[in-house]
Amino acid sequence: SILNIAVRADAGVANVKDLQGKKFNAGIRGSGAEMLTREAFSLIGIEPNWSPGTVQDAVEGIQNRQVVGYSKYGPGIGIDATLRELLTSTEMRLVGFDQSQQDKVLARVKGVDFKALPENFIPGQKSVTTPVVPIIYATRLGIMNDETAYAVAKAIYDNRQILIDTWPHLKDFDFKQQALRSEQLGIPLHPGAKQIGR
């Protein structure tokens, strides 16, 4: 999942640093999007005027010009439903992190990587780089033995077509590579699950 940081095109925001002091919705209270947004912004010294609320609150706030934007997870292969709805009434842009900002987040937040979204992700949008988090299954080592962890990982891999049928954007997703990348990002793989990558 990618973290879309979307703002009104007329808000004067070209980079996440431009959100300093501006009214911004970090995502649904307690959500992963809110937690990552707040942590990443804190690490790079950005303190918006936080405007908590639901996704619908964010949409209405943007449409009514009460907030400049919001953050929300999306699939990373196209515009999600919330942003699509906003684009029917409001010109929007995505903003991203520059390299020094990415480096600060990568050094301190486990399990987060960055992905460059292509030009025209939103029509007329330049390419931006935004946080991406892997989709993982977690367990404690003391609860699951190697054989069971291997069986779970193998079942997911062997039946990945079910996931692809449900989420077509996973068609070219490399499940094994993503698991290994998760470990590089600081999320340890269960020793049993590692066997599937061999």
C-alpha cells in the first residue's frame, strides 16, 4: 500500500514541507495512515495544523476549503475511490518526499520504503515519491513453529491467484521478493516462512 498525500492544487503545497502550519487531515484517527503520516512528518520537522476526522470529514473539508489535504493509503496503481470522488469537484495534486526526507524516515521507521509514482498518476501530475508499506502477516515466534510458518507462507504463495483475482493490481507483484524486502526494511521473517523464498 502507498501513502497518498493529496492536496488541493491551489494550496501552494509542492512538497510535504509546505504543509507546515497548514490544516491537514492525517487519516482516520488511529489508522496506519495517520500513524505513519504523523511519525514521518515529525522526523522531518513538519508540524501541520492537524485536522483529525474521518475520510468523509477530510473530503468535505477539502471541498469546503477548510483543510488543504489529507493522507490515506491507496493501492499504488491508480487513483482510489476517495481521490476519484474529490477530483470531480476539486483540482488535486499528490505531494511527495525529497531524498533527504526519505533518508530520515528510512533510518528511523521499520517496515517503510518509498516508491516513485509515475507522472500523470493524476492527470497533469509530476512524478512524486511517497511511502509504501508491505502487506505482511505477523506472528510471534513462540506461537508458531517453523513447519506451520512454512505451510502458511506456502499456502499464500501457492494460492496467490485468489489474491490477484480479488486485487488485480497484484498481477505483477513478486510475493517472495516482497517478503525478503520486508526483512531488509526491519521486519524479521519467521525462519519457517523464509524457506518459501528459497
